[in-house]
Amino acid sequence: MGLATVFLREARALLKKGTRRDMLDVVMPGRPPGEIPDRSDLLAPRIHLIAYSDTHLTEADIKDPEEIRRFLGEWPVVWVNVDGLGDSTIIKKIGELFGLHTLALEDVLTLHQRPKVESFENHLFWVVRMLEKGEPVRTEQLSLFFDKHFVLTFQEHPGDCLDCIRKRIRENGGRVRRMGADYLAYCLVDAVIDFYFPFLDEFTERLESLEAEVLRRPTQRLMVELHRAKRDLLTLRRAVAPLREVFNQLLRDDDSVFSDITRVYLRDGYDHVIQILELIETHREITSSLLEVYLTSVSNRTNDITKLLTIIATVFIPLSFLTGIYGMNFDVDASPYNMPELRWRFGYPAFLLIAFCVALIELVVFWRKGWFKQSIEIDDEKNDKDK
């Protein structure tokens, strides 16, 4: 199977997995700004509410967004999580209930948003990219609204990396129950960011495995794996790189809803983003180096094969010359100078002996010139690795 065929198969698989959703995420030309798009292709919304104080906690599955209203004035912090964006009517009702700007709601339903933060009159809008499990690497958009007393999150589908925050709230662990909604918003974003670290640790092991395979026996499948790794790292970089500017913007903004205590933790979140970016860049350099090693290894193998074929052809050139001469139709009766050896009793064995000696002399000369040295070293390295 050729390399082009392998790449074509991979491209078709990616088209089947992701193209339809990506096409639906593109903003339609001519649509008025702030118009809520219809995303009936997505899952129906499921709303879960957690309201708490430092001493009490309540949870509820919400059927009608109007049920949320009675929690807002009663509890210090209310976290509403919406899994699924397939009903624009419910999304609009939630937006009206919390006073969300229509431009922000439009961004919630446009799932190709890059990480950003936007400040509105009565709330802050924050977009982060959350890693999804499985291959190839994909990210899910987490849209987060918060003010002094509420946090509102929108996800494309159920399943996230926020269970650790839910557990801390339920068990009253840490300081989340004693802090405000701004600290909860930071904790949610911090959980999304920290989820990149174990994935990058697994990615490191993946690159180490690919490196060992590159040095041992490079194949076309390995080339595909390296390109897939580069594509995954590019996806990660697009998801994380904008967060550096987001944290800078939040730390510079003196009028944001974050308290002075939470601002200290924002600096820690900024440090985590920088660490992740450095890991991604390191992995990208390693992947590029492995691609170069692969191409060099393939080129060296091609050179070794070419050299071996050249040696074989060179050995047979004089033998073909001798065979061609003795294969001519000479008439010894016409002249004693026309190959008298043709009627010699040992002519055929003598010819084979001469041909063998010529080939042996050539091989000795090639060996003394070091033509076999590189191939022998490569074989020795392979034997050492196998041991």
C-alpha cells in the first residue's frame, strides 16, 4: 500500500468524523449580529443546578428555566450547567433570565470559538476549549458566564472534566464553598486547564514509543502516526495559546468581577497555561525531529540498497565481459588464434575458476576501500538493540 493511499484513507476518516459539525459551526453570511442560530443538530439541553453557601447545599435537575429564578435570590452562589445546545428556545429563556447579551448567546451556539473573555454590563463571558477523550484529539467549547452570585456554563454534550469541582462543592472541600462565584468560575477554568497535563504526559509516552520505532524500523504507518501527532499538537496549541492573552487581560483589568483574593489564583492559572504551551512546543519540536530522523533513515536505507545493488552490478560487469567473449562463435579450424581454449579438456572448469577469482578480488578491493563498513555498523547496531 502506497503512502498516498494511506493518507487518503486517513483524510476520509477525518471527514466522516468531523467535517459535518465543523461545516455547521461556520457563521452563515448575511446573518444579523446577535441572532440566535438554530442548532437542532445538537443534543437537547439538560439543565443541572447546584446552589450553595458555606453551610448548606442543594442540587436540582431543572425542566423549565423559570425554576431557576427562585434560587437566584435565595443562595449566595448558584451554578447552572447546561449540557446540550439543541433547543434555541430554552437557550433564549436562560439568556433572558440571566440578562445575557445576544452576541454572547450567539457565540455559545457557534462552537468554533477560540478561547476569549468579554466583559458585559452585568456579567463576564469566558470561552475555553475542553479536551475530549478519544482520537483524534478534539476539543469541546465550554462557554461560561458569571457575576457575583451566579455561574452559568454551556456544554455541547454531557461528560466533562469538572466532576472534581462538583465533588469539592458537595463535600465542602477546599475553600470553594467559602468563596464567591468568581472563585467558582476560576476553579472551573482551572480544572479544564489542568486536564491538559495528564494528556500531555500520555503524549510524551506516545512520542517515546514512536521514537523507538523510528530508530528500529521506520514504516509508512509510522509516517502517518507522526503526522497525526503533529495535527494533534496543532489542535492543542490552538486551544491553549489564546488563554495566555485571556489571563493577561483579566489580570490587567481592575474593574473585573474578580476579587483581590481570586486574582492571586488567576496568576497561578496563567503559570499553568505557560507550562502547557512550553510542553506543547517541546513536543512539536520532538515530532518534527522524529520526522526528520524518519526521512533520513529512509534515505540511508535507500542508499544502502543502492550501494548493494551497485556492488553486485560491478562484480558482474567483468564476468559478463568474459562470458560475452567466450560466448562468441569462433572457428578454431580456420585459425589457431581463434580461441584455442575452446577444445581444451579443462576449459569450462578453468573459466569458472577465473570468474570466481575475479569476483573474489573485486570483493576484497571493495572491502579494503571500506564500502561495506557502514552496512556492517548498521547491522551491529540492530543486533545490539535486539539483545
